[in-house]
Amino acid sequence: AQSVAQPEDQVNVAEGNPLTVKCTYSVSGNPYLFWYVQYPNRGLQFLLKYITGDNLVKGSYGFEAEFNKSQTSFHLKKPSALVSDSALYFCAVNNFNKFYFGSGTKLNVKP
Amino acid sequence: DTEVTQTPKHLVMGMTNKKSLKCEQHMGHRAMYWYKQKAKKPPELMFVYSYEKLSINESVPSRFSPECPNSSLLNLHLHALQPEDSALYLCASSKGFGTSNEQFFGPGTRLTVL
């Protein structure tokens, strides 16, 4: 079965500090991994994806993610958090054209 | 144009009503999707259209009926819904029907079934 797990329901970080939102995956074959962000009452916005190549993927709004095959992880990171980054973040894996989303992590960035 | 639009933004309907949700994209994408999302939960896939043909139906009840009249338009027809069907319905599109393609989501329709 294909799945992603987000072990933290909520992450709290102070503005200006680095942030990490964790994601682990379980897939057979090559993983196609994605991060999305959702603001209240809005659709999901694509941040970045890992298909192949460099393990460090850079995406929108200063976000990046590190793919680690040995740890089956794809953690989302940002060097310096902004209050406006506060939102719900979803990790996802695409398997046979179906997106399987993690349970989501609420990121709270405090001034 | 790099967005997916959905109408209406909000919809309230009774259990005997018939209504439709509409989704449109003008990015030339050939795959379109319907998702259902409950509060604070991840989206759940309902249907996938590829090149205007239904490719995936995730065992969705027949009271939900999708339609893809052309490559830019996706409808979801609703009939005899239940209160538990109240949710945010999200439409998405992607370049093609491939695992490396990211999906672009619309803002959703907030559906309330009374």
C-alpha cells in the first residue's frame, strides 16, 4: 500500500526561526512526492515536488524539502519562518495517478 | 491563465434537491479531478478524468455524478445528498495523467446539505 505519514498534528515556531515539517512515506517503486499548503477556506497550493535527481528540492515561497531514501522521509524546511507561513501543510505521494495525502500538519508561526 | 476556478463558492441544498458544481481551467491540462475534504482532514479523491474520459471512480455513491463536457470543464452533479456529504469539494487539474505531474487546485465549493 502507498501512504505518507505526517507525525505532527501541529508545529509551533517563532518568526525568523527555521522550520521543519516532517513527512515519511511508504511506496513500492520510485516515490513521487509533493508538498502542498492550504490556507483557511482555500484550495491547496503546490509548493514543490521530488521526482528524481538532487535530494534537496527547492520550491515556492522559500520552501525546500530534503528527500532521504534510507529514512524514507521528505521533510519540508524553510530557513526563516514568516507569520504568513501559518497554514495547513500536506505531504502527498502520487501512485498510479492517485494522490495519497498525509493527515496534514498545522504550522503556527508566532511573531 | 494559471488558475482553476470553481462555482459556486458556497452551496446549501436540501436532501431532495438537484444541484451542480462547476470547475474550469484554461491551462490546457488534460486531467481533471474531484476531491472531497472534511474539516481539518486531507482531501479524498473521488473521480479522475483523463482526456475527457472517466479514468478513476473511487467507489463514490451514485448520488454524485461527474461530467466532463470538454477538456476545460468539469461538473459534479448532486442529487439526493445526505447531511454527511457536507464538505469542501475541490477540483484540480494536471498537465496529463502521469505520476510526476503536480495538480493545481481550485478554491473549492463549500457544500452544506440540510
